[in-house]
Amino acid sequence: MVFNKKGQLGMIEFKFFIYGMIMGVIVGLVLTYLGTAEIIPFHMPLVCG
């Protein structure tokens, strides 16, 4: 059977993009919370508020 390698690569890259974006949002929110709660020594100010 012949598969379209370009289509498969696009789906794999899209999957890694989604995983990376979700992990980035979670890590960013955690670091922002820890910074504003002064649990970690550096401060990350919130943009909206």
C-alpha cells in the first residue's frame, strides 16, 4: 500500500504543536502563579490586572 508521507508528517507535526502549546500554557500559568504568590524569587507581572 502506498501512503502519502507528506500528509502523515503534517499530522505528526500538528500533534506535537498541540502538545507543546498545551504544555506551554500550563507551565506559563504555573510560573505566573508562583511568581505573583512570591513562592519563587522572581516576579512575573500579569499583563491584564
